[in-house]
Amino acid sequence: MKKLLFVLIAVVLMAIPMSMGASAQEGNYHIPEFAAPDRMSLEIPDEIWNQVLGNIGFEGQTYGYSADIMEHFKGTDCILRIVEMLFRDVRNIPRFTGMESDVMLANEGNFASSTFEAWKLLDAYGARQMSYELPTTVWSVDWIEEDADLNAAFGSLLDKFGENGIVVPITDENMAEWNKLPDTIKRLVVRVLIGGIEARPWIVEAFDQNFLKQYFDTDNLGSVTTDQWYEFASCPWQDDVTGPCPRESFELLDKFDRAYFSTGSNEFMRTTWAAIEEYKLAIAETPLDLADFNYCEIDTPLGTVGIYGDGPDAIEGDVSRHAFIFNLGGDDNYTGITAVPTQFDRPFGVVIDLGGNDVYDSGDNRAALACGLFGIGAIFDLGGDDRYICDESGIGCGWYGTGLVVDYGGNDYYKSRIFGQGAATAGVGMLIDLAGDDYYEALHQSAGFGSTYGAGFLIDLSGNDVYFADPEGDPDEVFEFRTVNLCQGMGFGRRADFGDGHSLGGGFGFLIEGAGDDKYTGSVYTQGAGYWWAVGALEDRGGNDQYFNEQYSCGSAPHFAIGSCVDLAGDDNYNIGNEAGCERQIQGHARDGSIAIFIDGSGNDNYMLPNMAAGSSDLNCLTLFWDRMGDDNYTAERVPPWADAASFGDSTVYDIFHGFRDAMPSVGVFLDTGGVDTYGVILPEDDDEAVANLVPIEFADNHEWRHRIEPPNFGYGLDVSWYGGLAQLEEAAVTE
């Protein structure tokens, strides 16, 4: 049982020795409500930051870990350069995540620019000078005359497909159907296929074909099945694998030419984005007339192209068919394997659906829905209330490739059990939803998940959305029967020091939410978390949001990782009503050589904070909790067995290690820099001895405190009413 001691400011101060707390600012002021800044202006003022540095042993220094310090934690392969560099300066981490989210949100529907930015995180800068101008009648390839009309361009496309002795790939019946199509649709198809032809050589060349042929014991990689490719790529990450994975599964990571692949991916995405934008402009002026069209099929060296009419279609996925699907409307049902590359030398699986309330359901197939498996797998759905369901590896998932879903509108439902909704290993996985009130349901490794050499993004531009990572779906005994979700902005590396010894650094996992009143639910490792040389970030730009989470969540990281959670604006509730589930290690908590950041930009927020939270460093870590502005309510839970663990700007003290850890700084920082705040505590009920033995945690409105001042451990907290200073305050506020 617990009892709530909700203590107002003066009562809290009575419990704090006056020698340890000091008023941060004279006077009693009514603080007006100030708007949130734009994201890149979300910076702690230098005056306050310098005061922080002077209290944590970093005066005149950068708050971060040097390369020499982090070298002690090496022994892991595949560490990304940007991941490693972000440890140098804590303040650069929210700048970096803010810049990335700014770029992604500013792109809006420009998925080509977004996937390009994601590949850059993996040090893959191919096709860097891409143009995002809409096309004219110029075809921009040397095998089509620049002034060719649409029919001539289509003929040149057929001729291109007919090179090397390949039979002309369209029958008279299909040609008759093709001729029934409006020019707007023909142009869309031709431009997308041009992009495929231009991108294919780069994509195929990104893989060491001799290495792959030797592994699969074949001279024809086109004979390797989708299941075989997936087993090979995913083996090191499968929990049910008994015995060692093939060594080639690890070697493949360094034999994958990310620069070549990104060049092909970026070229295809640029062309496809321009084609879709051109189509949208065209139909805004002239609606389509599809009354006489039924179905058209074109067999090409890229795979079969299927063009469906505007009625309701039932399309069953088949890996031997449909490298490209153009669906012109209707309430459609896609089942089985959809939008996945058909075979190695046909590295595309693409669906462009122009409208309707559609269902995409891969059933129990793996890597079966918009999965870039050794190629590009993508769905572009231009309208309707849609449902996307994939059990494993889909809905914008990259395995040695680019996996992408772009949904342009509607109230949509997304469901994945594991590795979906913007998830990637050795590639880019991205889910972009441009509008609507959407529901994202997942269990493991989803909703913006980046593993080794991977960048996973879930980007939702607007709407009141729900992000649900089932907290009870798979209880784990190691985590006291909590579910380890690894969702909602999660960067993840492969820790193998307890297993086969092949530890691998992680990638980037981003969940970026543009606007709306959103609800986030998850258990362990959710909402901007990192693990094992990886970066996980959640960026929410506005709305009155609700967060429910458990261990290592909401800006948290253990084991040489970085976790960041930034909510820019809105009156938000953090774990209000989740007192029983939320026990420790959240919101600016890090462990073991990691960095964790939590920032709330503005709004009147309510916090239920457990043990080891709000600027809590455990075992050589740097943490920052910052609430910039608003009248906030903090309730601190002090319940065993973790009641004396560091919180509210503190660092856990360990016995001497007789090693590098003894000199490595470990710092926890708590800042509240605006508004009139209230602090309270929850203590054990009917246990006076436990209460009497609790180590005091200090906090109070308009005060500063030092929980730890013995090097290398520092804990510092500061609450000021208005960080703009008295001069600005007196101009904007009323003195009481």
C-alpha cells in the first residue's frame, strides 16, 4: 500500500536543510503563459547552462564523453560514425534530433527527400544532388528523345525492355487495354518504370554476388526464394535460432555497399515522387475517366506490371508476379506477399493505390508487406481509411534495402507483431502518414526502430493519433514480467557478450509526431530509448499528449546508447494513472556509459515520476531533464525496493571499481525554468521505519539543490520561475 503526501512548496522546504537549498530568484510573480518556441530555438539559455556546468564539475568544458572515454566500451562491431560522435556533447543530441525531425516534417509528402535523409545517417550519400522539381515533357534519360510524346516514350520503354533478345513484353490484348487508359495514368506508369530501370544497376551492384552465390550454392541468384533471403539476413536477430548463425550472416553487413544502394534507392524515390506529384496536379484539373478500362499486364525484366481499374479488387500476393501494381481506385483487399521484391535481379515490389478504403494483410507470411528485402519494397496509398497488418517485418521495413509506406490521408490502422512500421537493419524502413486520426499497434521492435546499420522512421504529420505498444503482450521474467517492446523511437544494437560474442552496434530509431492530441502507451524500452551503441528518439511537436510507459522509456538508455524524448508544446500528462506500472528508470534516466535526455518545451504538465527518473544517472552516465515553461505538477514515488535510487538530478554511487569507471563522470541534471510548480511525494504506507530511512530527495519551486557533489558523481537540480530573468519578467508579468 502507498499513501500520497501531496506537499506544497513551503512544506517541502521544511523537510530540506536550509544549508542545502537556496532561493533561485527573489520575488513572487504571476507568470504569464508563453508560447512554445520553434523546435530549433529550444535551447537552454547560456546563463543557466553555465550555472549548471559550474555545479557538475564541467565548468568551462563540454558536457559530454570524449572518444577516449568511450573507447573503454568498445569491442562491438558496426558502430555508426554519427552515433559515436553524438556522445561528445549532450547539447548536440536534442539539436540533432530536432534538426532531423524538422527536415522530415518539412518534407511533408516528399518521401524521396525523407528516405535520402535517412540513408545519410548510415553514411550513404549517393545521388546527393538530386532535384525535386516536377517533371515536364522532358524524360531525362538518354534512351528517350527529350521531345518524345507519351506514345513515343512508351515505345522507347518497350524497346528498352526488349534489349538483349528479350521478347517485346506486351500482348495485343494488353496493348488494347493500355490504350484505354487516360494519358495521366500512362505517364505515371512510364515515369515510375523509368525510375526502376535507372535505379536497378546500382541496387544490384550493391551486393557481392559472388559471395551470395557461394553461400546459396547457386549460379542463379534469381532462384533464391524470399524465405531464403529473409532467413539469411535476419538470422542474427531471431530469438528462436538454436546453434550458431552462419558466419556469412555477419559478414554480409560489411559486404553490403550502402552507398551504391542509396544511390539507386534515391534515384528511384526521386522519380516516383515526381511522378505521383505530377499525377496529383493533373487530376486536380481533369478527373479520370476509367469507365472502359478493366486490367492491363506488362511483363518486363523488372517483373510483372499490373494495372487494375477503379473497382474493388481482391489481389493475392504471389512472389512470381507483380513487381509493380498500379491500382486506380476502389476498396481493395491485398493479401499475402505485397510490395516485396520478387527476386534478386528484379529488386522492386511497389504498389501505387490511388484511392479507396483498402486492406493490406500479409497473413502469417514474413517479410511480406512493403518490405525492402535486398531491394525496394514500397506502398503509396493516396487516400482512404486503410488497414495495414503484417506479423513480421513489414509496413515500411528494410532488410538490406529500403522499405516504405506513404499514406496520404484517412483514419488508418497499422498493426505489426515484430519489426514493422518503420523498422530497419542494414537499410532504411519508413512509415509516413500525412493526415488523419491513426492507430499504431505493435508488440516488438516497431514504430520507428533502427538496428545495425539501420534507420527506422515513423513520421505522422497530423491528427489525434494513438501509439500502442502492448505492455502486457509478452511478459519477460528478466524484467519482472514486463513486456520488452523496443518501440516508438527505439535504437537497438545486438548485445552478444552473453551469447555468441558477435555484438553489433545499433542504428537510429525515430518516432516523429507533427501535431495533434496523441496517446503513447508502452512498457520497457519505448518512446525515445536507445540500447547498445544506438540512438532512439521521440519528437512530438504539439498537442495535449498522454504518455504511459515503464522501464527505460521516455528519454532513457542503457549500455553505451542515447535516448531522447522531446515534446515541444501542449499540456501533457506523463504516467498519470500509471502509478502501479511505472516503477523506475524513465524520463531522463541512463545506465552504463549512456546519455539520456528528456525535454518538455511548454505547457502545464503533470508528472508521475518513479524512482530513478528526471535526471537520473546510474553507472557512468550523463542525463538531462528539462521542463522549459509551464505550471507543472510533479509527484515523486518513493517506494521500495528502489526508493533510494537517484532521482530529480542525482547520480547513483558505486563502490570503487579500481578501473576507468572511478574517474569517469556520472551526472544527473534536473531543470525547470519557468512557471509556478508543485512537488509532492508518494511514500510507503504503514511502514514508518522505511520512511524514516529514506535518503532525502530535494526539490522545490524556485530553488536549486545539489544531491551529489563528490567527483566523479554529481547531481544538480534547479527550478526558476522564469528563465528570461527579472528584467524581461517585469516587462511581461504583474508583480503581486
